Amino acid sequence: MAQLKVTQVRSAIGSKPNQRQTLRSLGLKRIHDTVVQEDRPEIRGMVATVTHLVAVEEI
């Protein structure tokens, strides 16, 4: 199955609480943190919520 490499590139300071919670759910805690997640609709939805804070690569 395909995977997504998600990297936090901007700070969550000043963002909405649900966006901060989404970053934590993805496993991101600080800028330049990177996680590899399965390419599933749930993960795609989370990434769509915080597109302005993360960079995404398909692996």
C-alpha cells in the first residue's frame, strides 16, 4: 500500500484548536518533524485540514 511522508513546515501557534489536535493525531509535535503514514482516506482528510502547515510526499 502507498504511504505518505508528512512533514510539519509551519508552526501551529495561532492556528485553530482542531488544527493543533490534527497535527498531534498525525504524530507531529514541532517544525521539521516527519512521519510516515499509510495512504488512507482518514489520513488524507487530516492532511487536508492542515495543508497550510505541512508538506506531503507520496512514497
